[in-house]
Amino acid sequence: MPTASERIPPIVRPLVSEKARNALDLVGKLVNEECLTSDPVYSAQLGQGTGRWSYPPIMADLNKRAQELGLWNMFLAKGHYKEGAGFTSLEYGLICEQFGRSRVASEATNNSAPDTGNMEVLAKYCTEAQKARWLQPLLKGEIRSCYVMTEPDTASSDATNIKLTIKRNGDPYILNSQKWWISGAGDPRCKLYVVLGKTNPDKYGQQSIILVPTNAPGITVKRMLSVYGYDDAPHGHAYLIFKDVRIPAENIILDESRGFEVGQGRMRPGRIHHAMRSIGAAEEALRWLLTRANAEHKKTFGKLLSQQGAILQCMAKSRIEIDAARLIVLNAAAAIDAGNAKTALVEIAQARVLVPNMALDVIDRAVQIYGAQGICQDTPLTYMWANVRTVRIADGPDEAHLEQLGRREKKRAPAATTSLEKQLEMTDMLFRKYETMESGLCSRL
Ligand SMILES: Cc1cc2nc3c(=O)[nH]c(=O)nc-3n(C[C@H](O)[C@H](O)[C@H](O)COP(=O)(O)OP(=O)(O)OC[C@H]3O[C@@H](n4cnc5c(N)ncnc54)[C@H](O)[C@@H]3O)c2cc1C
């Protein structure tokens, strides 16, 4: 079997350093030999009822192992953060593909969302005091955090709709409103909410982001939400109420009115990480598909499934789609490395739309090939599908990205000032003129 670094697409290989290739192989080995085998243990260690919101002990063992191997906090990109492992976006993207194959790998190595995005925000925008209080324990994996933006009573994909109020009253800010789909809030180690709200509802630059300790008086969990029936314990997704929550003014990030800028900066690179994890999930689904297709004990009409033309087509289509999608994401990562996440907007949006849709198709083919077994708890395919399906909404809905891409594409088209009929006449005229010129030239020769 080729190692992870031997499978880097040839076209991007020159962009990957030796240090990154070594790390990629180590991550691939960790995922193959320790994370994939830990996945079912992790699920089994999750308790029942309230016990589900405690921490499966196997994760502490995996954290220790990843730290011993030096595979820790690999997400902070080269050139942007002094705290990081020093990989480019493209190199880290390749590493994320390996993480995406296992349920536990990202967290085992302290590279899991939403902490990664929050740590990027803290490293990039926060004061030394804010970093000492929140970034350092997050980098060590001692605490967890949430990103708190979405609200139940607004269309939250348009961040201008956000209603949570952050009002100044003497020194503290006072926060009021409701938030939901707050991932990670069920984890008992979660100590920080990075909250987006409005400080100046009537002015340009309405939004601000403020750091809120999870034990601040006035915050309550109304209920936990499930994803296609999965509770995603021990992290979960919470519906939170903020009632007169008093937070010191020093906890604001950068300044009032800079929330939108900080929020956008946080999300764009994360989309590459999610996309590459989805590629990893698709690869893993294809591996499951191949295992079933070659199962000697489950032949149909005397043949292995892998001897049926229709199944071979499924395999071929899946391979083509995964490899094509990987190149789209790596292209976006290379564009970030060449400029920044803002200059790579188009490439990031392309990857964000294409990849989860591709991964869902591949996972669904694997489900189909397993028959009834594919839709029950016996394989990771159902959880994988539910997880990837949420990306089409959670990371900004597909439609919003498509609209943004469509608008840019539209601008490239010249304004149609004449009818198509007229344009054809003009082409015809030019063609005749060219023919006359050419025959004149030939006669002179
Ligand atoms: C599993 C999961 C985890 C999440 N984790 C977090 C978290 O940790 N923190 C957090 O703050 N939020 C989180 N979210 C919420 C997520 O960010 C929002 O669901 C997302 O931004 C969309 O907002 P909305 O649900 O309010 O949908 P809306 O904004 O109401 O949009 C609904 C639908 O309208 C359509 N639509 C929207 N815009 C357009 C457009 N421009 N053109 C055409 N159609 C459009 C789309 O079909 C879209 O799906 C999570 C969501 C999920 C599912």
C-alpha cells in the first residue's frame, strides 16, 4: 500500500516540503493503526443519558500518543501565526484528508473544529492578556471552545440579521438573546464561547465579537439538538439562552464594529479544512465499498459484486470524482498560500460547493452496495453521510456560495449590446473581408 505522501497528486508534489511529507506519513500511520481502531471504542465508551456528555477516556490516550509523535496543533498556517507547526494551507489540507477518514483523528491531534477556528482568531486578533487566558490552554488541549453566531429566529446565513445585543453599561457589556446550533457546548471541558452580536445596531459595522466564559451567570442550555438523530456527544449542538450576561469590556476582540471582519477571517480557511476532511470521508467510504464488493461470502448469482459491470462503474466514478475534487481543494489551498483567504475567495467557494456534494454521492454508493446493512449502525457510513450532509448548510448554505460565484461569473460576460442575429452577420462580414485579403495576398506571392 502506498503511504499518504506517495499518494500526493503529482501536480502539487513540488509544493510539499519534506517536513510536511514526513508529517503526512506519520498522520496516515496514526490514523490507520490507532485512530480507525479507536473509532468503535470511542463510540462504545460514550455513556447513556447524561453520561453521554462526559469524555471517553480513549481520547486522553490518543492525545498523549499524538503529542509523543509531535502531531499536535498542525492547523496554524505558515507565515501567519508564530504559534503554528509551520505548514502551508496546502500541506495542512493534505493532512486534513487523513483526519477525515476517522471520527477521532482531528481531536486526537488537537486539530478539531470549532477550536481550530477559534484559536486562529485568538492568535491573529487578540491581546496578549486574552491569549494567555484562552489561547494557551486551548493550544495545550486543556479546554475546549465554541463559536456562537447562529440564532433560531433569524436567517443566520446572512450575518447582518444577527440580533444578540452587546450593550455597554459602564464597564461591562450586557448580552441578551438566544443562539442555537452551538457545536461543542455539551463538552464539560468547554470553557469559552466566542460570541458574535451587535454593539451598534444602527450604524455601519454593527457586529462585534466578544469572549465569554461558559460559566458566566445568565447563560443556560435550553436543549441539545440532534443531526439526523445523532446527538454528536460528547460535543453536541446546544440551544443557548443569554439573559443579562455581564462581560468585562476587555473581552471584546479588536474593537467594537470589527466583528464581521474577524468572523469572515475565521471561516474562510476553515472551509478548506472541512473540504479536505470530506475528501477523507469519501476515500474511507470507497474503501468500505471495495471491501463489500470483494466479499467472498456475499456473492450474488454466483459472482462477487466486484465482477458486476454496474458495481465496477460505481468504483470508477467514485475514484474519478474524489481525485477531481481533491485537485479543486488543493488549488484553493494553493491560492490561499499565494495570497490570502480573501484573494482566494472564488477557489474556496468552488471547493466548498463541489466537495460535500461529491462525498455524499460516494458515501451513498457505498451505502447502496451494503444493502440493508449499509443503513444500520454496522458500518460508519450512515454517520459519515449525516456528518457530511451538514456541511452543505453549516458552512454557509450551498446557494449562498453559488450565488457569489454566479455573480462573479456574470461579470465576465460582455454586455450583449447587439442581437445574436446581428453578431452573426458581423462575423460573416469579417470572414468575407479576411477571405478577400487572403486571396489578394496569395495573388501577390
Ligand atoms: C451540524 C451543524 C453545526 C453547526 N455549528 C454551528 C456553530 O458551532 N456555531 C454557529 O454559530 N452555528 C452553527 N451552525 C449553524 C450554521 O452556521 C447555520 O445553519 C448556517 O449558517 C445557515 O443558517 P440558518 O440555519 O439560519 O439558515 P438560513 O439562513 O435560514 O437559510 C435557510 C436556507 O435558505 C436558503 N438560502 C440562504 N441564503 C440563500 C441565498 N443567498 N440564495 C438562495 N437561497 C439561500 C438555503 O437553502 C438555506 O439552507 C451549525 C449548523 C449545523 C447543521
